[in-house]
Amino acid sequence: MQIKDISVCLASPDGDRTAFEFARDFAAARNAHLSCAAFTLLPEMVIGYGDGVGAEMYAGLIQETREAMGKAWDRFEEQSLRTEDTIELRRFETTQNRVEALSAMNARHADLVVVRAPDSEDAQPHADMLEGVLLGGGRPVLVLPAGWKNPVIGTRTVMAWDAGREAARALHDSLMVLPEGATVWVTTVDAKPDITGFGGGPGWDIGTHLSRHGCAVEVRNEDSMGRPAAEALLDVATAYNADLIVMGGYRHSRLQQALIPGVTRKLLHEVKVPLLLSH
């Protein structure tokens, strides 16, 4: 299936400028429609804003935010979208606790969603956007490291393979993204032969399947040597100068992820190349 409808989630015109520019060029190369989900985050209600002077202060903050972000999105639309017939701006005004639900709803109308990776200084709302798309939207999400500008991705791809449902979904979603003749390293970490999992040769069956789609495939069974799986995958990506990592996202529950951060969460905060996730 070809990509014909892409959405990019934006929390601010300036902070997410590179994500927009990537999505714009990526969509143009595929003759695809691009929608920009522009979020205006309103201040949360806090104790003390319930009545009287507090209520007036809160109403004032709401109005200031609406006006400031309204002007910012107006400038963005005028400067970046005025001559673009295949790009639209969809504005969402919401509080933080609704970002995830709105991101999920928006994602269901696209083939692929682009989100800037959350970072330590500004984890929100990008983390909520990402989780909304991935866990609630039913669509693959392409996570861009801050500052990533190369519109060509997937020519050298690390395919993280754990023989699970999420990994299978991610692999097949990636076929929309990988260019013809892409080089792919199907990578397992500490994999063992298992008739109901990896089969007799970890990575070989799925590597053969992927090669039938025209990819140049190499299977790499990585020994973690005590490293976290995410670190092993990052080392492989660095060694092969990869421009994309593909993997199933959030295989464990949110509670487990919160208590013991898994591979997905670690990669999101450390990866230096785009990450394609499916759930």
C-alpha cells in the first residue's frame, strides 16, 4: 500500500518546525496529502482558581493563551501553508489530559503520523501525542529526533525483531516507508530457537519474507553481553550508519513501562535516527 495521507502533530510552530518540514518534504516525494494537527494547550485548572479572583485569573490565562497561540498558528499558516494546496492545518484547543485522546482520533484518518521525539526538557505534550497515536490511533508513528532534517529515510534500516505481534505489525507497516532496494538488518537480541517464536533459526524466516518485498536483507543475531536490549539495538544502528529503526512499540503494559522502563521508552529518549513504531 502506498502512503497517500500523512499527519504531523505540532505543539508549537517554532519548536516543531523541523518535524513539519520533514513531513512536508516526505509527503511531497510521495504525492501525499499532509495534515498538520496543531495543538493549543490551555492552562490546567489548579486549586485556588475555583471562584472569585482566582476564577478571573484563570479566565485571563485561558484568553491570553488562546490569543497568543491563535496568532502563532495564523503566522504559521500564512508563512508555511499559503501556497501549499496539499497541506491543511487542523487546530485542536485542549488541556493536557485530552491530548492523547485527540491525537488518537486524528491519527485514524491518516496512513502515517509524524511526531517529534519527547526530550527531557519538553517531554509533554509530545509523549502524549505519541502514545495517543500508537496505543489508541491504530496507525504507525514515525518519531523524529529533534533537529532531524534528512527527508530520505529507510535506505539503511535496522529492523528490531522479537518474533512478537507488535514487531510483525511494525515490519509490515514499514513496507509503506522503505524505499525500493532498501538495505535492512533484521536484528534480534539474545534470541533462542523456539518453534512458537523465532523458529529454528532466529530471524531467518522473517528475513526471507522481507527479501521477497525487494529488500537486501542481512540477519544479525546480537548477543547483549549484559547490555539492555535497547542499547544493543542502538549499537547496531550506529555500526551500520542506519537512517531508520523499525520496531513494535510498547509491548508491555503502561504500568510495567512506568515501573521498569522498556526498550521503547529508552529508545525514544536516546535514539539519534528516526524510529518507526507500531503497536
